[in-house]
Amino acid sequence: MPDIVFGFDFGVKRIGIAMGNTLTGQAQPLSIVDAIDNATRFKLIGALIDEWRPARLVVGEPRHPDGAEHDMTLRARRFANQLHGRFNLPVELVDERYSSVVIPAKRGERIDAKAAAIILQQYFDDHANN
């Protein structure tokens, strides 16, 4: 039976969530959590985890184009650690440089879930031969 995997594009204002499974190795946008406070964020994420029962979580790790870390790198890692601690699921970090850049977006369009799908697809592609 294939495992469901969630991908997250962490942001201070919004968190994009995507889902896919290990059989098809295809990611698709699922939801956007539009909450700033952690209690609301994790309540909404918990509801999706209860509904879909993913076996693994993947979080995008933002970096500068040269690979150097910045403030959001540390925030994304902290978010990944919180996911693991709250939901007791394995969490992996994936380099998300350029994930939002490759998405054609109209002004004002919220692309967070699409960015999460790109992050998750990168995870699937990186693990396809393992």
C-alpha cells in the first residue's frame, strides 16, 4: 500500500501544503494554512493529518542562491521540528531554492500550495532511485 506524504512551504504569514503518495510519486497542491499564530496553524495542519494520515512530512528549507542560510532557513527548521514533535511523524528537509520562482503567478495569486507541491515533487524525484 502506498504511503501518503505531505509537503510544506513554510512562510511567516501562510503555509502551503501539498500531498502525494509513494506509488505514483506525484505531488499536488492541497491547502494553504492562512494563520499567523501557532495554535491555529497546528490545529489546521492536525486536521489535515487526521484526515489523510500521511506517513512522512517534507518541509522546504529556504536558502540563498549560493546555499547560504538566512533567517527563514532557521524558521523552517524550527517548524519542521515542531511538526515532528506534535505529530510524531518523520520529517525531512528539502532544499527549496527557486521553488516559488518557477511558478507562473498572477499578481495577488496565492501560490503557497503550488510551491509546496514543487518541494514535495523534488523529494519524490530525489528518492525515486533509492
